[in-house]
Amino acid sequence: MRLALLALRNLTRNRRRTAISLAVIATGTAALLLTAGFVAFSFEGLSEAMIHGGLGHLEVVRQSTADSHTATLERSVAEGLDDWEALQARIEALPGVRAAAPTLYAAGMASTASGKSAAFLGVAGDPVRERRMGFTLKLREGEALADAPPREGEDRVLLAKGLAESLGLRPGDRMTLLAVDPDGMLNALDAVVAGLVTTGVQELDTRYLKLHLASAQRLLGSSGASNLLVTLDRTDRTEVARAELLRLLAGHQPPLAVVPWTARAPFYGQVRALYKGIFAFLGSIVFALVVLATSNTLLMAVMERVREFGTLRALGTSISQVAGLVGLEALWLGLLGALLGDALGAVLIVVLNALAITMPPPPGAVDPIDLQVLFVPEAFAGTIVLMLVVLTLASAAPIVRVARLRIVEALTHT
Amino acid sequence: MENAPVFRARGLVKRYSMGDAVVDALRGVDLEVGAGEVVAVAGPSGSGKSTLLHLLGTLDEPDAGSLEVAGTAVAAMDERARTLFRRLRLGFVFQTFNLLPVLSAEENVELPLWLAGVGGRERRARAREALAEVGLGGRVGHRPDQLSGGERQRVAIARALVHRPLAVLADEPTGNLDSETAVAVMDLLTALNRSSGTAFVVCTHDPALIARAPRRVFLRDGRVVADERGAAA
């Protein structure tokens, strides 16, 4: 006979009360698991959306540009990479690199024959590379850009829906782009609207347009690229790949920086901090509820057994052993409740994912998302530890009560 | 102190506060109990029987007077020493049996041995032996709620004796039993006293039990008013 076994058996004395306590703990555990799984899904979804929405995992850019902390969409071709093709070949030779795509950013004024005009933020790239990298724009109307560089006079663009609406353009319409080249000269480029797209970000859709690298180079009178965006086979290799790239590009003139996607996406950090705050808040509520509910239950269980504790003390059980018995009963409750909660959480995750529930678009996004809850192994283990801590806290008051019992009074307790 | 009495009490005083009132439960009790003695402590309710038993069992401390158990002054023992003393040298039998409901008869009897650090195999063997001695060899696996009142008290007696204590202190051990079972339990205590040499101090106000005891100490208003030895008149 061991104290732990006696404690476990004591949980069978009042089965209904034990079942209610286990249900409280299991529900709290499952709630935390679902929240953790949803938060993990949100983090993963957001990070992958940002990486494949045009950030890439890593950006190779001039050190001076990186130091100036300009936003990615404002990377100037004047401070860009002239030898991007040679760099691209070296980078793509590295294992784990899916592709390295040149990008050129061009900001200016778009105008139509009817006299409408609007500011635009142009992002130019190589459609073949971007497809390989998983960069996806949702095509709403028309057709995508052709893979081959367009010939002069045959330039085509994709307009974000918001920009197209403000210009009154539809696929097939003509427009003119005006931008300042690196020498300060104003250049113009006539282009046909190939299709309408959405970026997934509402604010960006009012300014965004996409064009082929060759078209943007014509517009800006440059053969360079603002940067090289690098995507990897796995997001979790970002830091390793960054170190490899820094070694590979050491000594390059002008000096180059390798910027991870997180440094170019402050929004992601803010969202992550917000979600973590929400999770901590919810966790503290669950924590408090379980502590209060189980503390009361444990105290009731102790008060009903005062005479028994007196008997144990009379027979020579030490105060620490009796207190340990109460503490172990609490720990058993916590462990069993958390295990039940883990099982319940796993079932609920499977069921929720199978239901394929559609959620409204997150703030700033335009597309609804499918609710998915991820299995987070750390959360499954963490909730067990958490519930053991919770029940240890909950057992504090009952333990103090038992430790302070006077044997004679306990033996005559009714 | 080889030949020291199991208990030697001198001028024991115990007072309880009940609100503003102070109740003198014991007013200077002298009592000596030798090894292997069976003593019935008798008296009406409120005479101080249970209080005396609690002091002898080191469950409570006197307000005045001295108490030695097996030659050691209780006043010199700290809480831990008293706990160890009870664990190794004393056994208790209560009116309401006070068995642990989640343990079988055998496991209840094992409890003092487990506290004393006796290994599992020996513990089980001795518990079964003790249960056999009280006539419950066939009920070792039964839980208290599967036993009659008399059987439960016999399990409690086996628990009190299994670790071979110096003395067993029994507080109204037959109080919850019918008269026939009460007599059987008292006979059992007497027989076990003879076979084990353990001293028994039994608090009771049951005349049948008092009559069977070889020594009878009568309390009234917290004082010993008679201390009789030999067969009851």
C-alpha cells in the first residue's frame, strides 16, 4: 500500500463529486487545447500567407537598403541588385532553396484614356519563378501574366480589384503607367489590363498592380532588380538557410544583407502578440475557474473526513503524510482530468476539422477562411503540467486545514 | 526503564474552555498501568474518561501534572516524537471503529505496519495473522461496508494489535455494538491480552464490560474515586 494508491482510491469515495471535478478540469484542458490549436493554425496560416503572398522566406538586398529600414514595397531599383542573375544562380544551387525570384518595385501614377488616374504600387516579378515559390494572387477576372517576357509594346498588367474600380478598368482595357526612373526622369509605359486580382489585404487592393519584370524594367529604364526573394522548402529552416546565405554572399560588393520575412512583416509580430495575449487571458480565466472549483471540492472532501484524518494522526501518521495524502488526491485529479481533457480535446479537434466550418475574413483580409485547429503536441503536454500546478494550488487551503487539525477535536468531529 | 509501568500519571489536570466557561475535565488524576494489565476506566458521561484516554495516548497535552509512558516523560516529547511513539508503541480502538472505507480489512490492519516501515510481504502475513486471531481469517478482502459492526470492531482490534504495541487504548469499544457482540468483543480483548501481553486501557460505561475487567478505575467529576482490582463484586 502506498500513499499515492490510497489517494487514488479516495477519489472513488464520492464518485459524483470526483466526476464533476474531472469534468471541470477536462473541459478547461480541452478549451485550452482548442484555443492553442486555433492560435497555432492562425499563426501558421498567417505566416504562410505572408510568405507566399510575396514576402518569401528571405530577402537578399543591399546592406544599405536593409539598414535604411524602408518598407519592402519601397525598395528602390537604384539601390538594387545589378548582378541579380548571377546571384540567383548561386542561391538556387543551395539545398533546401525552392527558388530565388527577382522583384522590382515601381510606384507611380496610373491613368486611363478617360482621364481617370490613381497612385499605384507595382510589384514586378518572374511568373515562372513566382509560381514555383508558391506566390499566389487570386485571379478574379481575365487571365494571368504570360510566363515569357512581353515584347515592347505588348506589356500587360494585373490590377487589384480596388485599383481597377477606382480607374474604371476591366480586362482588355488599356492604361498608362507613369514612374520616375533612377535618373529622375519620368517614364511612361502603355499596358493592357490582363486580369483582376485580390491580394487578400483590403488596403493593398486599392493600390496594387502586378507586372512582368521585363515590363517594370522598361518602365524604370533599368536592367536590375530591387531584391531577390528566396523561398525555402520548409519555413522552419529559415534561420539555418539565412546563415548559409550570409556565408555564401560574404564578400559581395556592394555588401548584401539577408533579411528574414519576420523582419519585414511587423504586422505578423503584432498579430502574434495579440493572439498570445488573448490566449494568456483565456488561460488565466480557465486557471482561476479550475482552481476555484476544485479547491472547493477538495475542501469539502477534507471536511467530510475530519474524523478519518484524526484517526490517521492517532495511529501515528505524520502531519506531512496526511497533508501529502490530500496533495496526492489533488494531483491525481489534475492528472486524470488533464488526460481526459487531452482525449476530449483531440476528439473535438478531429470533429471540428471534419466539419469544415467557414469563418468570416480576419480583419484586413477579404477572403473567408476555413476553420482548422492544429494538434499542438506541446500544448497537450503543457496542459497536463498546467493542471498539476492548478491542482497543487487548489489543494493549498485543504492541506493547511488538515495540517492544523487537532487530533482530539478531529476524533470527536461530527 | 525496563520495569517502568506503561503509564504513570501524576496529578493530571485538563481544562477546556467553552466560550467564557472553563470546564475542568480532569482535576488531578493519579494512575499507574503496568505492562500487560487490563484496566477498565469507568464513570458517567463527562467524568473525564475520554480525556484521560487522550492524554495517555499522547493525543493531547495536560495543563498540569506529569505523564510518563514507558518511562519517558511525555512533556519532553515534541510533536514528531509523540507521533512516532503512537505509531510504534500504542494501538487505538474507537467506538465508531474508524476504519478507512476504501481499504479492505487486510489493508486496514496493514496500516500501522506500513507506517512503521514494515515490508509488503511481512506486512500482509502479519495482517492476515492478526485477522485470523480475531476470527476474521475469511474476511481479509472485505471492505468495512461489507462487514457487520462486530466484525468491523474486530478488524479495528486487529489493527490496534498488529504492530505489537505496549498498550491498546480503547474508547467505548462496545458502544456501537449489541450486548451479545459487546461481550464477545470484551472476551476477545481479554484473550488477546493474555496471548500478547499488551496492556489494555478500556474506557466504558457498560456495566457488563466493567464487571469482566480485572482492574476497574472509577472516575467522577475528573477525579479517580475508586481503583478496584480482582473480580468484581
